[in-house]
Amino acid sequence: MKVTIIGGGIAGLATAYSLLKHAALANLPITCTLLESTQHFGGKIRTELIDGFIIEGGPDSFLSYKPWGVGLCRELGLGDRLMGTNTQHHRTYVLYNGRLREFPEGLVTLAPSQALPLFMSPLLSMAGKLRLLMDLFVAKSPSNGTDESLASFFRRRFGAEVFERLIEPLMTGIYAGDAEQLSLRATFPRFLEFEQQYGSIIKGMLASRRQRMKSDTGTQPKLTTFVTLRGGLVEMVRALVASLERTGKEKMLLRNGVRVTGLTQASSGEKPKYEVTLDSGESLSSDAVVLATPAFTAADLLMSLDSGVAEQLRTIPYTSTATVSLAYPAASLSNAHSLKGFGFVIPRVGDHD
Ligand SMILES: Cc1cc2nc3c(=O)[nH]c(=O)nc-3n(C[C@H](O)[C@H](O)[C@H](O)COP(=O)(O)OP(=O)(O)OC[C@H]3O[C@@H](n4cnc5c(N)ncnc54)[C@H](O)[C@@H]3O)c2cc1C
């Protein structure tokens, strides 16, 4: 069976890795070709080493509580390279009314020890804090877990103030999107589950904290919520490419600098074959094709095969982002701020003059 994977970002590379692993376990004769339009593999993952700094142009970390990223690193022999965030300096700030104020950590950890700082936080009014606690009593949505926007969900559970000053800047920053449009199920499904299962996010978070503490056997090193690799996320890309190359070209062909321009079905028999056309005019025949490109590219490629799916893919909005990395000698900074933290977010609300 011939499989063609279009796109050499982390999704395409991980698909190739998983496909070959499972084919080997099941003794299936699979040959795989991965096609990447640019010269480098990794897609959005771009790590550069400049003057001793590890600079990430795209993602800089991933969530450790979703087991697949960490699991893949361990399988690739990168377990020792995993590193967490610096727990000494893991504060986040919110720029509110011209001042950097610490994000109340208790809202993330729900640790009893953090309850007091949360209720002392100048970021929220007393009414806002009390409304946050109302989450314990607000009835769950009668919609039985159907989707809603991030904005509607958190306003309903925590109130407008907590949503606008804390939740919106933090969560929509992650997706560079509009909270009124972002699907809760697609972005933070855990919270939907907490509401359905426990009737309250606070109760759900406390229960999940208890479970985590119970299941912590102490055998695996504890990971912080966000993790990366010592030399940057490019290490994962390099390890995947090396592992795929070790399989041998007859089973796994990695090709970069080739853009896929067309995808058609070659026969209408029982087992359809696909023709993948490249910008060079070359065409590849394939039994199965995996699209691991951005949705708008997948839409273009699928148009002649399934216009309905293509139209749906085209409705997924994308936005552009810019990453600017600046480094300053410590001595050139005033002591106005200790700089001990991850960074800061800026809510839409508040006085920004
Ligand atoms: C600035 C930024 C910061 C981010 N930070 C984080 C973070 O900290 N943590 C996190 O988990 N996520 C983060 N993300 C999201 C994460 O980077 C992406 O979700 C992930 O890298 C997407 O991987 P992918 O393989 O699906 O797509 P991509 O990485 O987009 O890969 C798609 C590949 O397909 C190729 N391609 C496109 N068209 C064709 C074609 N016609 N023929 C052949 N190849 C084609 C492209 O060149 C590309 O290499 C961030 C994203 C950005 C932009």
C-alpha cells in the first residue's frame, strides 16, 4: 500500500512516524512518501540559535497533561531532553490600567494556599471575586455539553469581569482568535467536561487536582504544565526526521522543496487510487493520501474530490502573527520590575494610555 502525506510540519512527520510504527507491528507492507513544499521540515516549528539564545519563531512549548507530545519525545529518545518551566519565576502579569499586576495564580491552580492572593488581587473588584465564586452555584447549561463560544461559557460561569480581565487575554492569546467565535469544545474541552461532570469548573478543577495527586506515583519525573526540549522544539523535528530516514528510502521517502498542486481520484473502482500532482509536473499514484497542510490548502486540494468538505475547510479562519524576540543586557534595565515571570498579557478592557 502506498501512502502520500502532504505537509512536513509536526502533524505530517508524526503521522508518518505513527503509520510506519503501526505497519511494522501489524506486519503490513506500507510505503510512505512525505511531500513538503519548503526546504525545511517542521512547518511552524522554527528554532534558531543566535548569540547563545535559543529563539523560537513559532511554538515554544507544549502541554504536558496531554500525553501524546511527551510520549512521542520519550519514544524518540528525547525523554532526558524534556525541560519544564522555571517554577521559581513562573508568574504571569496582566497590564491593567497602566500597571503590570500579577495574574492571580489561584485561578489556574485552585490550590488552597493560593486562595488568599486571588482574593487580594487588585485586578478584580469585590463584586467580580464574588461572581467568580458563584461558579459553585450556577446551574450547568441545559444544552447537555453541546458547544458554545469561549466568551459565552466563561461569562456564564465566572462573570463578565473575570472573563474580560483575565480569561480572555490569556486564552485568546493562545489561539490569536476572537473569544466570541472560538469554540470551547475545540479549544478547551476540559472545561466543558468539568461543567457537565461536576456542575462547576471550580469543583472540576479541584477534583482533577486530587486525581493528579493520587496518581502521582513518584516514578516519573514531575513535569510542569508547559514543557519544551533543551535545544528548542526543533529537536523533536530533527529526531522525527532522523527516525524516518533510518527506515530506509524504499519504505519512507522524505521530499522537501516540492509543492503539491493537485489531487484527483484516479479510478472509481472498489479501491480508489489518487493522483498527486507536484509543481514540477510530476505525478504520484497513491492508495491513500493524508493532508497535513493548513486548512485553506487542504480546501484547494480537495475541491475536485469533495467540494462540500472543501467549502467547510475554507470557513476556518486564519490570522497572521508576528514573533519579535528582543534581548537586553541585564545591566541596561532599571530595577522598576524584577522581570521574574513568563511575560504579560493585555486585556481589551482598561485604560491603555
Ligand atoms: C507564532 C506561533 C506560536 C505558537 N505557539 C504554540 C505553542 O507554544 N504551543 C503549541 O502547542 N502550539 C503553538 N502554536 C501552534 C502550533 O505551532 C501549530 O498548531 C503546529 O505547529 C501546526 O503543525 P501542522 O503540522 O499541523 O501545520 P504546519 O506546521 O503549518 O505544517 C504544514 C506544512 O505543510 C506544508 N505545505 C503547505 N502547503 C503545501 C503543499 N501544497 N504541498 C506540500 N506541502 C505544503 C507547509 O510548508 C508546512 O511545512 C503556535 C503557532 C504559531 C504560529
